[in-house]
Amino acid sequence: MKNKQIIGFDADDTLWENEVFFQRAQMQFIELHPHIKDPEDVILQIEKENIKFYGFGIKGFILSLLEASVRYSNNQPDFQNIDKIIKIGKDMLAQTIQLLPEVEETLRHLSEHYALIMITKGDLLDQQRKIEKSGLLKYFSSTEIVSEKDEQTYLEILEKNNISPKDFLMVGNSLKSDVLPVRNIGGTGIYIPHKFTWKHEEVKSTFDLQRVVELKTISALKVWLKDQI
């Protein structure tokens, strides 16, 4: 694989911290609802049910927490808890962007040699806010905020940018959303694990590792790309 010209980057938990704030909010919810048995499973199931209505992101997550609070309180919710959940959501939306280590240095270097595209899924307004506040926009030729990351979504993005799948490299922390769909259309996926992964993004079945590369850090991408030339 030589002379990769186009590199796509996931944003949340690839360029900046994200899931850690959801984990923290979930623990706050659990502390408010000690009566709920297996609360993590309860929250995950309600989130999965609601994705088709709310999509991905903080707002949908908070609506799911509110639903869980009502559903598991015999439809007699504690309004103080409701108020606290709303505040949790607002705090998440106001959270300062925390870039992951060596991200900006890596993007600065790569942007001098490749065209970079940011491809992120989630709530439009929240993702726009994070992109703007990250200070990373200057390194990308374009950004795409999508409702889902599947084969069709990637094909549409590549077609719009006149990119052949075989010339496309996608970097991300989710095998399910960032790596396997790109591999399936003929591109190359670069998997950079993050210490926190939302259970909905986990891949439980075994899969073919062909055209999938795992790196420990984003800075290792520079060395890997150099080795491909």
C-alpha cells in the first residue's frame, strides 16, 4: 500500500476525550438511583431503543437517563433527580475539550503530506461545538458529521470527495464504526484503542483482520505511514 493521499479521522476518543464524560455521568445517575438493579445494562438497553429516535450524542443519552429514571420509579419520578440529570447533561455539553496526547502534533505533520478529513457521528450542534473549540479544524480539508458510520455512509463521503476506497485510510478507536466498514468497502482501517469504549461500539464476533492495522498511539501513525512508502 503506497502513497496514501487521503486520511479520515474519527473525532470522539480518537482526537479528544469523550466516553469518559459519559462514564462519569452514568456513575452519577447510578448514585441517584441505588434501587435500580443492573443499572448499566438498563441504561444501555434504553439507549439502544432510543438511537432510532435521538441518534447518537449527549442529548439522546440524557433523554435516555430521564426515561430510565421515570421507568424504574414506578412512574413517580423524583423531581430532584430529574433536575440533577438535566444539570448533568448541561455540564457535559459545556465540558472543555481535552485533546488526547500528541494529537495536534501528529495532525500538523500529516496535514503537510496528506489531505485529512474528519468524519464524526453524533448530535450536529454538539459535534460542531467540539470541532470548533478543539482548534484542530485548520488541519482538515473537510469535516463530515453523520448520523451513522456504515459502508454506505463512507461510500457517499468518498464519492463526494472523488476518492477511491483503495486510496482511503480511516483512523479511529471503534472497530464497529471506524475500521470494519472501511475495510469492507476496500479501504484500510487503522484501529487505535481507547481505554473507554461504549458497549454499543464493541465488536463481539470474530472478524478477518485483513486490511486492519492496530496502533497503540496516534503518533505511531507517522511511522507506520512512512514504512508504507
